[in-house]
Amino acid sequence: MGEVRISPQDSEVDVSLGDEVVVPLPENRTTGYRWSVRRANGLEVTSSEYEAGQPVLPGTGGTRTLRVRPTAAGQGLLELELKRPWADDVADRFSLRVTVTAGS
């Protein structure tokens, strides 16, 4: 059981059951846009935290870090949207296919 870090450019990852996948994505809270989970098939989102960029100045973006764990061996899918909670427009999307093995 370990931690698997991916980059925002990754679209697929192979993990073992029990691993935690760490997904860091750029986010600028001052715009009102936030990453939100659209779908997490076969995955449990265990946390979603925002860390402001340094130095902390008005308009400076930061990083949203989501942590997910597979719920069973097989295929999982995480789909995220960058949008304002009160609006329908989507500024960006992120999708990650997760292949989960039973472990070693």
C-alpha cells in the first residue's frame, strides 16, 4: 500500500488495491472556479485540499490536491470539472483511467 503521485498531464495510471492516488491540479480560487468531481467510478475520494501559491498575493493561483483510493480491483475512472459552483460553464476537464490490480 503506497502513494502514487501523478501529474496533470497523465490520463492513465496502474495501481495496486490499497494504494492512494494523488492528483494535483492548478486552481485559481480568486476566479471562482473550483475542481469538482463529476464521476468517480470504482474510486473513493478521500480528500480534496487547496494550497495557495507562494507568495500569497491577490489573483495568485494555487493547487487543488485530490486523493483517491480504488474500491476494488479492475478499472476505475475519475472525471473532474473546473467550474464555478453557481454556473453551468466548464472551463476545463480532467480524466484519469485507473487500472487496479489485487496487489502483491
